[in-house]
Amino acid sequence: MSVSTPAITGVDSHAHIFRQDLPMAANRRYSPAYDALVEQYLAHLDAHGLSHGVLIQPSFLGTDNHFMVEALRRFPERLRGVAVVDVTVTDGLLDDLAAAGVVGIRLNMIGKDLQDYTGVAWTGLFKRLASRGWQVEIQRGIDDLAQIVPAIVATGVTVVVDHFGLPTGGIDEHKPAHRAFLELLGDSRVWLKLSAAYRSQSDRPQASVVLAQVRAAAGGIERFVWGSDWPNTQFEDRTNYAEQLALIETLLPEATERDQVLAANPARLFGFTLR
């Protein structure tokens, strides 16, 4: 019996699931002391009238994507995934991930030394991802993004920048690195997640200013998506799902623009079917 695809009422493009007893990466910066299960996540979507979600492999689980993949296979009509892989990942493993609903990989560079992404191994991987129509999601602070993104975009792959670009203290257009970040947003292959403003210590007024800046740089909102960042790891006592959805509703008060960022844009980026 075929499973009907729900109409898109909203897509949460950034959330994590995990169990605290799963094997953890040796070099992790954080270890969860609780479980965040797919059933809990779907309950949040349902409670807020959202139809679809994107699961992002948490960095503390490393390249063992099996817990996320299991959830994708259970709910293929509602979920997509972004995995973490080694640069030497085989085409066979990429095929298996794609079959489960994975549409991209994540490079979480927080607290790590910058790598040279222009080498043969990395550019080869990015080109393989581009041929599949996948994306490369990047989490790094705003000061370094212009050192990373151009070489990756040059391979033809789509790049998605996490969390407003992590502009702690806001975007200062007098700073060369900040101007360079804004220039990146003019590239049609670069997308931005309007998510986790709290990770930049941004309140609503500051997030509104940042949104105006990135919107002008990107020439509109056609490549912006929203994410809850559930379960808001390390900030669980300072925010929640409802607050994160309320923020984007405040930042985009016009219903047509909210629909674009919450439905039309992510449907295109993550391969959901609009109906």
C-alpha cells in the first residue's frame, strides 16, 4: 500500500535526533544527557502545524548516521536528512544514504581548524555530491565563511550556511570578512538557514537587522529556509520549539513571505513535493 505524501504546510529544515546511549565521536565537544527521539520531534511538528522536517546528523555522533537513517526510513513521506561522512565515503554508501532520504552532508567546523577544501579528495567528493543534486551544509562563524565557501561552490555543489552565518555581535559591513560573507549570498548556489539566532547571542531586534542585511545581499528571500534547531542543545533551558517558530513569524510578518521560507523554498532545496 502506498503512503500518501502530506501537503506542505511548513518545513522545519534543521533538527537533531539522538539517544544518550549511542556511540559518541571521540573528539566531540558535547555529550547529551537526555534522548531526543523522532517521535518527539514529529509531535512538535504536528503541534505547530508543520508537515515536514529535515534531520541533521549531530556532530557528537560523528559519521555513524544509522540512528538518523532509521528514522528517515520510518517516515519517508515527512522527513529528509543531512549526513556526516568521511571525505573518502564510497559511492555505495552515498547510494544507501540517498535511498533513505539523505540529500546532503554537513561540515560542522565549530571549534576545529580550517581544512583545505581545494584538494583532490574534497573537491572530488563535492563534485560527486553535485552530480547527485545534494547540498553541503556548513556551520562556521561569519569571520571565516568567505575562506571556505567559494572553493566548495566552485565545484558546482549547492552550499547551505547554518544559523544566519553565526554573526555574533551582528554583521558589521565595515569588516572585510563580513562584507565577503554578504557577497557570498549573491551566488545562486548559496542558501542560508534562518535558524538558531540564539547561538549568535542575537535577540529579536538584532536578528531583524541581520535579516535585512542578508536579504539585501541575497537579492530577496528565495534561498532562505527556517529551522528550529530542536532540541536546542546546550540552550535547552533558554529557548524552546514555540519560541523558535515565533521568532521567524516575527521576522517575516507577511504571510506570503513566511510561506515562501517555510514551504516553497525548502521544498525545492530538500526535494519535498509541493501540492
